[in-house]
Amino acid sequence: MLIEQARQVARQWVREEGSALPGFGGAVLTGSALWADPGDELAPTSDVDVMIVTNAEADLPHIGKFRYEGVLLEVGSMAAPGSSHEVLSDYHLAGSFHLPCVLADPSGRLGELQRVVARDFAARPWILARCTNAMDRVRGWINGMDESAPLPEQVNAWLFGTGVTTHVLLVAGLRNPTVRRRYAAVRGLLAEHGRLDFHEGLLDLLGCADLGAARVAHHLAELEKVFDAAAALRVPSYRFDSDVSAVARPAAIDGTRELIAAGLHREAVFWLVVTYVRCLAKRAAAGESGYEDGLRALLADLGAETFADRRRRGDRVLAALPGLWQTATGLC
């Protein structure tokens, strides 16, 4: 199926089902299916992201991933966006609104906002504002590390704080701050600018610069075991319940295998850890335990097995931020 056809399927779902949700105030496309060329094929490992815009009184639960007319949709919700200046300063929002993202717009406000953001998106002051937004998120994650939190939360704070360093650069280069493929995407950007040396530094911050393909493939094989065990559970209270399910397996598992096969095994590590953490968190939410040793072995390979290890690694990320900023400003 072509990207444009998949977008039309998303529009159809919004029209036929999404618009009936409580507090519905519109809907927008986000993510890679929005950034992609309309004539490209939608990869079997990809989903189509839709955000339902809700009014202030609405309390819409996370809907998550599901198949609709042959397309894997990922549906979430967001409050109505603020002013154009607020959107232009937010790297996730601006990344959607500078493109024709609007699927439904009962008030007409989303369309007007999109036109303003598209006009000003590439202005350097707004690029730098969004880079600052991403830098602040790095600091927020790392400084929020809490030794008393459950292991999945501890790992996430270090992992996302480290991983958002790629977003600083992607935002500077006017690229999609993608989630799963962030390290592969930033590698492509830095290669174009002759800065693969800096990419090696990003991988070193994550702890996987020297990790071999065979070892990453081993960790993926271990992850498959816990993924299938967690996918067999239904835990609606867990926000990422549908991300660890049979319908999401192509994106979570096959997408990682695809990166390894392409020689991007180190770039696959970020999502490998994310998925491992989600599997364990889902099982914990269901009152189940087990499979923790696999995650600990993966973290040990990254030099991040204990909280003290992750604290040291987090401090290295913070220390690298001045150099990250200098590189980012050279890209925009």
C-alpha cells in the first residue's frame, strides 16, 4: 500500500469512528507516514500515527495500535494546541504542523495554525527554539532519574535522556525526529555533513559503539521470548499495552531485525531497550515477573546495569551537551 493510500485510511477512520469520540475537536497525522513521500510504499514494519485533538473537558484514554482496513494505526490524543509561537517552539508539534497534517478540523483553527507553522517553520530562530526544546528534554529526563523508581522507569529516564540527543540534531537539520529509527536517521543526516565521527560519539553515549552484530542479534532473540509472553496478556491499564501485542510485533520485533540486517545493529539498540522495558512493565502491571535477567544482560553490555552506572552515563550525556549544541547550530 502507498503512503497516500494509508493516509486516506487514517482519514476514513477519523471520519467514521474517531469523530464520535468524546470531546472530539479534530485530528492530525503525525510521525513517519506524514513525513514520507506520498508515493512511497508503507513498510510492513510501519504504522500510521493519528492524534485526536480534544477539548479541555475531555478525558480520552490512550487508544493505541490496531488494524483498520489493512493499516496499522496508532491513535493517541492531545489537548488543542496553543498559539502558533507555542507550536513553532515545540519540536514534536511543529514537526507535524509544518506539513499538511490535518485530517479533521471542525472549527477551522487547526488548518489556520498549520498554514502559519508551514510558513515560518524553517526560519532559523524557530529552529534554534526547537533545538532548545529538545535539549531541555534531555536535561529533564537525565535529571529526573530516580533510584527508588521501578527498574523500567529508571531505565527509561536514562535511555530517553540519552536518545533525545539525536532529536536535537534531527530538528536542527529539519528532519523527522522519529522515534524507533532515530539513530539510523541521525546517522544519515551526519553522513551528509561529513560528521560520522559525531555519530560514533552518540553511539558511545548510549554504550553501544563497540557492540557487535551477533551480540545485538542475541539480545533480540531474548527479547522475542519476553515480547511473546507479554503480548499474550491483556492489560488495558498499561499505557503501552497495544505496543506489546501480536498486532505490533512487526514494528517492535521485525523492525529491529530489519535494522540489524541492514548493518545498523548499533542503531537498533535504542529501540531494543525500549521494547524490553515495555515488555517487563506490562508484565509487572499484570502481576507477572520473570525475564528481568535478559534486560540486565543487555544493560550490562551498555555499561548501564546498575543505577550508579546509569547515573554516570547520564552525567556523560549532560557533559556532552555543549558539543551537541555546537554541532546542531552548524546544521541549521
